[in-house]
Amino acid sequence: IERSSASVSAWTRIGFSEGAGTCNTPRTYTFADNSPVAEACSYRLKQVDRNGDFRYSTCVEMSKQLTRTFELGQNYPNPFNPTTEIKFSVQTAGRVRLAVYNTLGQEMATLFNGDRLASGVYYYSLQTNGTTEIKKMLLMR
């Protein structure tokens, strides 16, 4: 897991999560960045294969600015292929979880990238401090 901020253009490794290897069932990985961040920053995942090859995920931008409302925006563009933007705001500081589900309710991804998903309807959920909101989106290939 890597982080970059507006004032520092370089990416810094801030954590590691052991992968499950090649498998046919969806896996969920989570990571909490508990270090203080004074400004907006971006996160990305670096996936390293056993042979040393690697690739980066789509960047996710976060801002420390808190608002007075809990809001989950509609993804844009919708339909999308393969990336989309999801904006949200929360009332108080705390753990925030944004996850993507298929129509069967199976969790498909966090830190979402649609490269590996089939065309279809998906739902995304924002959970924080006991509040949850869900929206629908459409992936078209």
C-alpha cells in the first residue's frame, strides 16, 4: 500500500497485505492508515506477482476535510468502463469502508477497480460510524 500527498510527489510505502495467491473465490483485504495526514492524499496498491512482475491499482484520493453531513454520491460516469469516480463525505472522523457488491450480495472489491469484473449491475456501499448508504452502478464493456 502506497500513499502520496499534494506537497510530496513521491509515493511512500505505508503498509503491506499478504495476498492469497491464485484462487477462484473473492478475497477481501483491508488496511487502515492511522498516521496523521494534514492534507489531501492519494493511495494505490502495488500488486507483486511471485515472479517479481508488478502493477499498480487505480489511485484513490482522500481528503481530511470533514463535512457536517453523511453523503454518498452517485458514481461518475455511469455506465463506466473500467474506472469510475465515487465521491462521499462523512460527519465525524472514524473508520470508513467503501465496498462493491454484485447482484447476489457478494463483496467484489474494496479500493475499487473494474478491470476484472464482467459487465453488469453492481452496488457500492459506504459504511462509517454505524451509518450505511448503498447506490447502484452499471459496468459496460
